[in-house]
Amino acid sequence: MEGMQQNMEATLRHIVENTHHGANLGGHEINQYSSFKHFMDTKPLIFKEAVEPLQADDWINTMEQKFCLLRMTEQLKVEYAVHQLHRPARIWWSHHLPTYLKGSPITWNCFTTIFYGNYILLGLVEMKVSEFMRLSQGTKTMKEYLHAFNNLALYALKFVNTNPKKIASFERGLSPKMLKTMGTGTQANFNTYISDCLI
């Protein structure tokens, strides 16, 4: 009887722990059975360093998409994501980790905050905005100019969040020859305007 009672208490403890780990977050039940193998089966990207600030943002977004599929606990997200940090990024994390109290949990929200703070510095973003404002076609082909414009526009969304703003920003950097060729077009759609420029 004593042995049966001990087994029952152990079973109840196990149920309570699983119920706690499987609590609802964001309306989705966490699957506490998502193993590291399940995570690796999604082929998560390795992060080494960010040549461009938005590469860091892309990595975080990709990780979050995979976590959404697996519905893991916040702490498991950090453990699995940290495994994908290699070389410079891994060194950064190993230097940062001791700043936390030993044994204190690190949530995914906490990790992303310090990750963004290290890889998407406000000064770098401001430099990209300035680069966007100075961008000109120069000797670039139309395709090359469009590619550079689209890349930098990601840092200056307030200048391209409507079709008129986006067209005006694109026109600002066009070569005088192209501006003369385009004349005073009244296209309301950016894609239509770009098609006309390419033609």
C-alpha cells in the first residue's frame, strides 16, 4: 500500500509538472514533447554574424516561424536558438551569458531584446537611412539601382509606406537622362512606374 501511494504521488507530480509546462501562451497549447530533433528537422539557419543589420532580424523571424510550428516553452526557444549561434555570434553569447544570475531563466523575449541590442544598433540603422536618402542611380543600370533602392528602403519605411512616397523617393535618385525620358508621368502604382522605367 505504501509503495502504491508513493507511485501515485510521483504520478501526480508528473501530471502537475506537465500541466505547468503545457500552459497556454498566446492561445496555443505548448507541445512539451517537441524535442531538439524535431527542431533540427525544420533545418534552422545558423547565425554567425550580420553584415547587414536586417540579416539579424531575418534570423530571429525565421526562428520564430519554426518555434510556432513546434509550440515550445520560452526557455527551450532560447536553448535551441543559442545552439544555432556559431563563431562570432557564439563568442558574443558566451561573453554575455555570465551577466545573468546563475540558474535564472532566460526567456525568448529577453534573448531577442539583447540580440537586437547587439546586432541592430540604432546608429547603424540611422546610417542606412542616410545612405538611402543619398542613393542615386549614377552609372548603375536600372536593375542595379532598383536592387539597391529596395535593400535600403527596408531601413527607411516611413519614406516608402505609400505608392506616392515610394515613387518620389525612387525618382529622387534617378539619373537626369532617365528623369527626362520619364517626363512627368502620373503613375499611381510603384510597380507600374518601375515597369515604365525598365521599358
